[in-house]
Amino acid sequence: MAGIRARTGADVQWRRVVLNAGAQATLSLLYRGTLESCNYDCGYCPFAKRKDSRARLAKDAAEVARFVAWAGQQERHLRIQFTPWGEALVRRHYREAVQALAAMPHVQQVSVQTNLAAPLSWLEHVDLAKVMLWCTYHPGQTSQQRFIERCARLDKMGIRFSVGVVAMREHFSAIRELRSALPPGQYLWLNAYDRRGPGYYTADDLAWLDAIDPWFVYNRRPAPSRGSPCAAGQEVIAVDGDGEVQRCHFIPQRLGNLYRDSLDSMVGERPCSRLKCDCFIGYAHRRDLPFGRDFGTGTLARIPLRFQVLEA
Ligand code: SF4
Ligand code: SF4
């Protein structure tokens, strides 16, 4: 009949997958595999200029491929964030993994933490509605002009991204310059310098930093977390290269294995057992903090809702 395409077995299968995916809540997975190497040399990072041997890189690539294959077999909606120790996007296997994941109908989002040094042209071929980047500017490792140019290029391509800096005192002038160089509508997040001692920031510093990032206070003065409700373990899980699952990157209790155990047997609502959670990729999932409301579907890439406009 004209206008009606015959339904193939593949159509029926695809419909079944989408209908089943709709029946379950979206699961977010934070993936961190073997990769530890980085092309940068930040003084505040244990992974600075670390090298992975060829064997470790091959292992990492195989782990990523296995994870992508697993994702392709799932029926529920997924969001995926790569949270590598080192820099992932300088490696082709991560760029290809993002492309492959974003092409899957049931994968709603793929985000990556990156220093934005890697090639960007591959992003011209991804689904703009799904791929987001969490970009950190590291003063001294690249020029501010180059970093800003790369942000402008992402903007032109329509890629949604966040930008942030570690708020060391040595970075204050870079933060000031970055803020004035970025478009006013671009959120600039700040991480507190984690080796700071008491009095590292003056009251004036804090007033200035809090005005730049309204959510900085949760990072510099983390609310006690033990006993707090947290979506990590229920709606969000952390996975390593072997598929070992924890509720988050910070609580080393094993929940099972992604490739051997059922998701339902691993996930469940439980209060946080850690005294303090001071990293955004953790506390952003606390149900008693405002991140679900303020960042919504941009939580993984650290993009507040009011900055998530996607041009048609
Ligand atoms: S770019 Fe990130 S991973 Fe690389 S050295 Fe700097 S802080 Fe570490
Ligand atoms: S608050 Fe942080 S440490 Fe506690 S469960 Fe959530 S993510 Fe993990």
C-alpha cells in the first residue's frame, strides 16, 4: 500500500527496545578505565605527564570497546560520562566510543571530562542533542587565547559544554581574564584548591569567587554527607574498565560486575556512608542539594539548566 512501509523484523525489535527503555528510569554510568596518561603537566595533579605503555593503552581500548558493546545491548535509557584519571579525548578510541554511544537510540547523553587539547573536528559528526563536554582550563598548560578559541569553536559547532578552573590563588588573574573573555551566558565553574590550608581564601576572595560561580560554596565547604540521600547507587553508578561497579567513585564498596550481574541486583537506594563528598561528580547527585533542580539533564557535564539552550 502506498505510504505504508512494510514492518520488518528489525523495526519490531527496535520498537520493543524503545518501549522497554521508556518503562525504566534512566541510568547514568560514570566510566573510568585503565587510562592514566595525560598530555598536560599540571602541578596539582598526580597524573601530570604520566605515560601509559602501549600494552596499557591497548587494554584501555579493549575495555572501552567492551563497555560500548555492553551499552549497545541494553534496553533502558542510559546517560554516560567518561571521568578518566588522565586525558581521554587525545585517544582515538574514546572519540570513537563517544560517536558510537551517541548514535544509539537509547543513549540519551554522552559527556566527557577533558582539557580540550584534543582535535575537535570529530565532533562535527555527533548528535548535538546528546554529546556534552566538561572542559577544564589549566593555566600554564595552554594559552588562554587558544583555550577561548576552542570554546568558540565548540559554540559554533553547537556542542554544549561547561568551562571551569581550579581556583588556586595563582590562577586568580586567569580566572578574571577568562570570565571577561567568555560570553556572559557561559557558566564558569570553580573547584576549590584541594591542598588549601585554613585561611587560604580571604573573605573578599570568597565573595568574588562565589559571585563567579554561585555553586562554588558546595565545593569549597562541602556539606557533611554521611546519612544523606544520594542518587549514586540508584540512578547513577560508577564503572571501571573490568566492569566492576561501585555506587560512586568515592565509596569503594563493590556492588557487582556490569558484565556478569544484573543491573537490578546492583542498584538500590541507600544513604551516603562517607563523611564528606567534595567533588562535583559526587555531591551533584545528592538528593538534598539543589543540583538536580539547577542542573537537570546537564548535571553530568556540569551545565546548569539555564545555560542549556540548544539552537534549532
Ligand atoms: S589536564 Fe587534568 S589529568 Fe592532565 S595533568 Fe592536568 S589536571 Fe591532571
Ligand atoms: S554523596 Fe558522594 S560519596 Fe556519598 S554516595 Fe553520593 S556521590 Fe558517593
